[in-house]
Amino acid sequence: MDDSENQPRDRYASETALTRAIRIPVRVVVLVVVLPVRMVWDLLAAGWHALDRSVLPPVRRALAAAAGALGRGLEWLFGGTGRAVGWLIATLVLIPLRWLYTSVLTPLGRAALWLATALWRYVLVPVARYGIAAPAVWLYGAALTPLGHALRLLGTAVLVPAALALVAGLAWLFTMLLVRPVVGLWRYVLVPAVRYGVVVPLVWLYGAVLAPVGREIAEAAEVAWRIAGYLSRAVGRGIAWLFRHLIGVPAAWAYRTVCVPVGHVVRDALWAPARRAAAEAGRAARSALATARETVRQARRDAWHALTGGTGRARSGEPRGVPARTLGSTTTVPSAAQASETSLPGEKLVKRA
């Protein structure tokens, strides 16, 4: 048994020297052309994925919200405008038209219908029946029918045979003078010339040159696209590795070793005391403002009591304070300062005695 029968056959059975000669150059050229295209394609795909993950969702939500607000605004605007226009049309057009139709056009239409019915029934029908139909029937039966019979007999006996003979003669002349020469020219001149001068060379050119070259170019493009994908992925991973080790790792080290301790120091040594001082200052300012407000209220009450003499009723809306008492007396004096509610020890002993 021949060993060549057990060997695996090539992908294309009709491999020629031309395909073997152009395979490597075509693959090299196609790889050089396809590699930049594949790298640009991968870059655009990565950019599109990043854009779709980070930018497009907020933009879509913002556009949806803007479209919804615009739709609601347009609905409100055109809804009100449509109702106003509908009311105007109904008031100014439809109601007058309905009145015109009911009061004017309907009676006129009924009168016109009655007049047309009377004209048709008593004028047009009698005139058409006795002025046109009856003479036409008489003319057809007395003159046209015999004339038609005579013409039919003439055509059947003379004209039809003559026309058939003329058509047969013209058909024979057309066949002999035009059809047969054209058929002979087509069959014995044009068809062989086109077949052996155009079709057979084109078929040979396609089968021997164009088809192998096209298959090799397609296969080379497929292989080059796959190799360009591997190269593009490797270049991307190299750029990512360089970015990580040149920028990411130093930035992470600087953040862990410099920024975090500095931030803790700033937080503990500056920010926390400043925040506590600001809180204390705020509380002191609020207390001072409350004391100032209370002092102003007390001064206003004292001024009011001094002006009114302390006997009149307090003005409506004026705050009322606790009346001041003199020491050792239950009588209240409007202009006197308020005494302390706690008595001295000597006063307690005197009261007990």
C-alpha cells in the first residue's frame, strides 16, 4: 500500500506552485497591514467599554430626566393651549355651523331634492324614453342590424382569408430574411467567440490564479488578525505593567508611608483642636448672645416701667418681668433693682425672734 494515501491532505486539494510561492509574502504583508488596525480596534473597544461603564449611564439618566421634564412641560403647555383652542373652535365655528346646517342647509337640501326628483320623473325620463330610446331601437332594428349582417358576411368570405394570407406571407419573409440569419450568426459566430475567447480564459484565470490568491489572502488575514490580537494583548499588558510599577506602586507607597501619617498628624494635632476650639467659641458666642438678649430685654422692661410710673398696665406685647421688692418690705417699687430671693443669716435670726 502506498504511504502517500495515509498522509493528511492539505486544506485545499488543488494546491499549486503559485500558492506555495505567495503564501509567506502575503501573510507578512497582511500582518504588517492588519497589526495597526487590530491595535487601534482594541484601543477603541477598551475606551468604549470604559466610557459605557463610567460616563454613559449618568448621561442617559440625565437625558431621561430632561426628556421627562420637557415632556411634562410640553404636555402642560399644549394641553392648556389645546383646551383653549378647542373651546374657541367649538364656540366660534362648530356651534354656528351646526345652526347653519340645521336651520338653512337642511331645508334647502330638502327643497333641492324635491325639485330634482320632480325634474327627473316628469321631464328627463319622458324625454329620454320617447325622444331617444324609441328612435334608437327603431334605427337599430331597421337599419343597423341588416348592415351588420352584410358586413359580417363580407368579412367572413373575403377579408379574413385575405388577411390570413397576407400575415402568412409576411411571416415567411421575416423568417427567411431576418430570423434565420440572426440565429445562424448567434449559433455559429457569437457563441463560439464568447465561449472560447472570453469565458474559457476567465474560468481558467479564476481557477488557476484568482481563487488561490484570494484563498491565501483570506487565510492570511485570519491568521494575521489572530496574531495581531495576541500582540495587541501583550502590548496592553506591558503598558499596564509599566503603569502599575511606575505610577501605581509609587503612588500607593507614598499614600501609605507619607499621606496617611501626615493626615493622622494633621487630624490629631491641628484639626481636632481647631474643631474643639471652634465648638467652644460657638458655645461662648451663643451664651454671650443669649446674655446680651436678656440684658436688652431687662433694660427695655426697666425703661418701660420708668416711663409709665409702674402703675399702668404693661403694654400689649411688652414682656413682663418679676416685680422687684425692697429689702425687708413686701412693697414693690417699679424702678428698684430686683433683690435677691435668698435672705442673709442675720435676717433669719431676726425674723425668728
